[in-house]
Amino acid sequence: MTADAASRVLEDAWGHIPQTRETTAGLGSFTRRRIERAIGVAAGFGCLALGLQALLTSFAPADEGPGWHEAFVIATFGTLALMLIACFIGRGVKVFAGIFAFVYFVSLVLWPIATAGSTPEPGTEPWIWYLVNVATVAGVLAFPLPMQIAWTILLPLLFGAVRLAQSGFARADRIPVLLDVSFALILGGILLTLAWVFRSVAANVDETRMRAVESYGAAAAADAAEKERVAVAALMHDSVLAALIAAERAHTDRERGLAVAMAREALTRLANAEQDPEEGSDAPTDAATLAGDIERGARELGVDIQVERTILGEHPSVPGRVARALSLAAMQAITNAVEHADGVGLTVSVRAVPQPVRIRIEVRDNGEGFDLEAVPDDRLGIRGSILARVAAVGGTASIASGERGTTVRIEWREAGA
């Protein structure tokens, strides 16, 4: 198979995949990109709700010392705002989520220092508590899976440690802090699991789609290669065999020159086999011209026949590509009759009627006949050069063969006939 044919196959396979901005970046991440976008938007709305709750709580009297509170609020909520914007617009989500997660982690580490000397009220949570799961979600958006798991466990435990350190590990605060940590771990675990499930499903869908496209590409490539093989084989059978028959029957200088010209044409057509086989003009060709083409082709094979013409109306015409296909199919039938039946009783007739146009070509011989079903599949003189060629232009071909001879009937009807 040629490189151009392989390229056409891949383009055809690609054409079966929806082409959007997400897919142009890579077929293998078609669904994953959509899932990531959905996770980002959902995380944005959830973090916005918790962030507003934390912001409102931050207006209450603060546990942090002078200067610490303002710095924490500006740094934490500023980076959170950037993360939310990134989630909603779908750009830079990993970067800004990672920045917020880092800033929140630093805030937790510095919390005991910032709240040194203050005593928290039992049963109340500081504003930074409402952002624990926001930070775990940021980790889910920004980090790889192993670090997501570690981050989801680390942040609630770190919050519990700094909260107990702030209260001096007072007995009254242990149970409330333990409940807060448990709640954060459970909620963070659920969010992490949901994200992992959606991403796994998306990855499986993308992998399945990729395998399907590869399978389609392989099947299409095999089909294109088979079509190319059939086309080249039919060309070899038509042109090369005709040239060999002409060479075998050549006895005069003129006949030898004609055989050489046929061989040269066969080699030229073989060299151009990768091009469109329907070369030439598609201008209408009338039935009389078609009959004349068959007569000339037969004479080139050394067979002098007179085509019987039954043409009704005024010059019934068919498209040029159809005329070429019918003429080549008839020539193949004549070649078969000469090769296998020695041309005994060979006759050719062309019947044409107009409005709508109908063309019928019959090639008959009085040979011994043959069994069409017994012809090997790799013999393309009938299947490829007659049946398939006529079918390719919307016509039909049938072969009746018996002890009294063989009749090849080729028909083409104008659309709507």
C-alpha cells in the first residue's frame, strides 16, 4: 500500500471522530478533557460556597495576632479567587490550584505562631477550618494521584495538630477537634474518590475509542490495499494479456508494431495505476461510438468482428466513464472468448434505446462453456474486469455458460430507468 493511500485511510478514520477544540489537541484525551473541565467547574462552585463561608467567618474577632490576620486573609483568599477564576474559565487550573494549596499549607504551619498567646473558644472553629476541604480539592485538581491521597490525609491531620497546639492540647478541645478532623477526612476522601472514578472512566473511554479508531484504520487500510490489488490485477489482466495475445498472433510488421504499441500502453497504465482509473473526458459517448470502440479493440487483439448495432432513437448517449467501463468489460469478454473458446462463433451486439437511456452489450461464443462457480477467486478476468467494473458505474453484468457456449450480457440504465 502506498504512503498516499495510507494517509487517505487515516484521514478517513479521523473524519469519524467529532472535531472540536478539545479533540484537535489529541484524540487520546477526548473524554478526559471534558471530564477535567466538568470537575473544574463543579469544584469551582463548591469551593466558592465554602470560600464565602470562610470569608464571612473571617470578619469575626480573630485568633491571630495583629498583622497576621490581614496577611493570612489576603494571601489565602487572593489565591483562592485566582483558583476559582481558573476553574470557571478552564485555563491554568492546575497552576493556580497548586498555588492555593501551597499557600494554605503554609498558613496552617504558621497558625500556631500567629495565634500564640490566644485561647480558642471550645466548640468553635476558626475561619481557616472552612478551607480545609477546599485545599484538598485544590490538591485533587493540581497533583498526581499518589500526592492527592497523601494531601487529602495530611491537611486534616495538620489542622487537628495546629488546633490542639493552639489550645495547649486542652482536654475540652480534643473531642471537637477529632470530630472536625474526621469530617474533613471523610469529605475529602469522597471528593477524591469521585474525581478518581470519573477520570478512570474517561481514560477507559478514550482508550476504547483509540483502539476502535486503530481497528477501523487497519480494516480500512486492508480494504484499500485489496482494492488497489484488484485494480492492478485487473489492469494487468486487461492490458498485459491483450498485449501478449496480440504479440502471439502478430505475423506482419504492422501487427508486430501494433503489439509493441499495446505493450507500451500497458506499461504506461501500470505505472499510473495509483492514479484515478477513470482517466479521460467524461463527455457523453453515443452508442454508435461505443460499438466502434469495441470493434477497434477487437481488431487490436487480432479479431475482426462486426458489432451488430440496434440503436433506437437519436444517438442515445452515456457518460464517458460509463462508456469506457462498458467497452473495457466487453473487451475482456472478447478476450476470454478468444483465449478459452478460440473465438468460435464469436458475435457481439449493442442495443441502445433513449429516454431513459438503456445500453445492452452481448458477447457470445460457441465454445465448450465453463462453470463460473469453479473459477478460482484469484482469477479476475470475470469478477474484476467484467462484473466489478460494470457494477462500479451502476450497471449490471451476467454470464450464462453451458455446453452450447457462453453469453456475457452487460447492461447499463440511466438513473430512474
